[in-house]
Amino acid sequence: MARTSLIEDIFDMLRKLPWWVGVATATMFWIAGLFFTAGMTKDALQIAFRPLVKFVFNGLAILALVAAVVSAIQSLSRMKLLDRQSGLDSLRALSWREFEQLVGEAYRRQGYDVDETGGGGADGGIDLVLRGHGETVLVQCKQWRERQVGVVKVRELFGVVTAESANRGILVTSGNFSNDALSFKAGKPLTLVDGPALAQLVRDVQSVRPTARPISSPSSIPASNACPQCGSPMVLRTAKRGANVGSSFYGYTRYPACKGTRPKA
């Protein structure tokens, strides 16, 4: 891992904190600059260094303000990311980074302070550290749409929880867990959150829920106007290619998920 400078460390720390912390820090740097430079009038050396001191404190204030802006943008982005989720399918469509941000925002809305540690990629180590409600919780996120999370990952998390003396660990996936994984966690300070459980967690903390499109049941659609496979209503379409270019036919609103057709009567 590349080494970072003190300035980068300060910026990184501030952008992870609430935006108002960055604004307060910027104000403190600005006031401190005024205080120190006001007293630098005793000799020529102090007077000579006044512009430099002022530049440093003003620069730190600007850095803190920029970090506050970044923090506010990131916070708004995470809020929108969580609130636009409509179910398990949308959760599984997220990138691994978006998945971690969403999980962090969900627990943040439960009252935890969330430190996004960046576990090292899609299959890295601990991704989030939760602090609040009198406990420290280590969270690992696995955005595995198809693969089961096996017992090996659960053992690894338990080992880190024990080594770090954390209160408990949470392993979150958009998929599911193997039977061995579920058996191993029994009696241990571990919580396994699979795809359906995560979808429920998101629904519980959403401040704005997306409006789901109503799906008509096959029984509510006349048989002559419904797809025999999925029951979706039909719409009149015109063929744009193939041997029947220009001819009309009835297709279904779930195309291309359903490719059923009926000829125009």
C-alpha cells in the first residue's frame, strides 16, 4: 500500500466524518490562523513569517471545507443509493463497492457510527466497523450473486472478531449461505445476513420507498388478452424486420423477459 502524506491523512479522515465536522474544523483553522498571526508583531522574524503561517492555516481551512463538501456529496449519494432499492434483484445488480456503501448506510440508519475501512476489494477483509449501542461490530460484505458463502468465510470472520476483541461480527451477502456456514455460526457472536434478509433490512430503514409497478395477475386479464406463459397484457406492435416487416401483431409488456406473441385478429 502506498504511503500517504499528513495532508492526505487529514483529508481522508475528515471526508469520512459528517460534513458539519469538516465545516467546524475549517472554522477552527481559520480562527487559529487569525490568532497566531495577530500576535506575530514583536520582531522582524515573526513579521516575515506571518504570511507563511497565514497561508498554512488558510490552506488547512480550505482543505477541511473541501472534505466537508466531499463528505456531504458522499452522504447524499449513499442515501439515494439505499432509498432507490426496490428489492433483491436491484441489490444483486449493485457493484461490490456500491454494495458495501449500501450496507454501511443501512446500519448507519440504525444508529451506528460506520467506518468504511475498505477491506481490499470485492473479496477483501473487514469492510465496515460499526460503533454504537454499546458495541463494536465488524462487518464483511460479499456481493456474490450466484456463489454460496461457505463456512471458510464465516470461520475467517470469527477469527478476526476474536483477535480484535469485537463484540460480534456480521457477514452480509446478496446470495445465501451454505448449511455448513449456518451450522458453524451457531452459539457464536456472529450474524449471517443473506439476500432476502438484507432486502428486508433495507426496506425497514428506507426513508423513501420506490413505487413498485403493479403486476397484474393472470386472473385479472381476459384470457384473449393475456400471455399464456406469464399473464402479462398485450400491446399492438409493428414488425420492423424479418419476413413480416410492416405487419401488426400483439406483443407483451414484459418483453424481452417474455417473448410471447399473438397475431392480430
